[in-house]
Amino acid sequence: MIAGASEFVGLPAEGRRFSDQRRVRLGDVTASGRLRLDALARYLQDVAGDDVADAGIDKPWVMRRLAVRLGKLPRFRDTVELVTFCSGTGRQWAERRTDLHVDGRVAAETVSIWVYVDPDSGRPLSLEDWFFDLYGVASGGRRVTARLQLPGLSDDATPRPWPLRVTDVDVLGHVNNAAYWEAVEEEVARCAPGRRIEHAELEHRGAVEPGTTVELRTAQNGSDLSTWVMQDGEVRTAARLQLG
């Protein structure tokens, strides 16, 4: 059986896990003081990058999908412990679970799909034996899919421009994962101010090219808020949130 990316499996009894700490800084929080989703995405990127660097992996990984289940999010000046491990694999991708802990409680649970790519061509590469030697025990042989799960563009989604900034582009020449979550935070503040985010998912369907015109479309249905980042009339990123 192949599992979907929204399953939040527990910490493995055996195998590799990696942990690190972050202090929530001024540039990480909303005006109310809670950790923003784009800052959370940066934390996840950083601890994943630190894990693979610690393991001696020199090829890049590109995020395909991220789902987060949120409790009481960290606040300004909190110390956050991040614990991450491999929770499943596919042919050219792996699933990573990362939890955020504050004062011994779980503040957020996350699960993501990362695709292993060639640094020159950007093409996906098959996972090699060394990967399973390193992460296989923690993943427990669990198989996961990289299929996209969020619905397509809604007919009632309202459009508005979303200008790209030079700071949105990372060293790989991609619009960084965190930049997409900034758009999500903007739409939460605009469409549902004061609402608590309970669950959020974001999927990358195609790369946004730097220097191009981007449109953001949003639809809200009760406690569900969906956003789509569009380029040349095509959905490049889709996100869906459940609000409290």
C-alpha cells in the first residue's frame, strides 16, 4: 500500500533522526507575535538542509508538497526545537516528517515530499542505495506517493496581481518555498483576519520563472481558504487552509 503525503506518522523507534533549535525572531512573526507560515517554511528548509549536510549529501532536493497541522504556534522570542526524520520513500522522492516543539509541547506537525534532483539538469534522480542505508530504518519501508492531491482552480476564485521580488529567488534560481507562504499569509490577513489556521497544505505544480508576471487567485468557502499562484494562465502552486 502506498500512503498519501497528509499522513502524520509518529516518531520512529529506531533509525536516523535529526534535531536543531531556532529562536523566533522579529522578522519571523506577524504583528500579533505568532510565527508566520513563511517563517515556518524557512525553518523546515533549514533543518532539512542541515540534516542532509550532516549526512554528507551534496545533491539538492526540491519540495513537491507540504502539509502542516498546527497547534498553538510559537511566538516572538520562543525557542523552538525541530525534530525531523524520513517517514517514507518513493522512486525519486522521500517523505520528511518534522515536528516543532515549544516548552515540551508539539506546536506544529509537518509532512513534506521532497524530490531528489540532478544539480545540473534539474531532472529527478532515483534514490540510491546509500539513501536507504542512511534513512531506511527510520522510514520502515513505508512507500509514499508524490501525486498532487489538492483540487484545481475554482471557477469563483478572484484574481489580483502578485509581483515577484528579487528576494523571492534563491540560489537554485527558483522562487523559494517560503515566498509562496507569504502569499498565503497575505490572503489570510485580507480574507479572514483574526481566524486561526488549523491545517494548511501547499503543492508545487510547476516552477514560477523569475522576472515574469504572476497572478494570485483566492476562493473562500466557510472555514476553507484556497489560493493559487498563476503564471501564463497556468496554476504553478496551489494551497488550501482550514481556519478555526
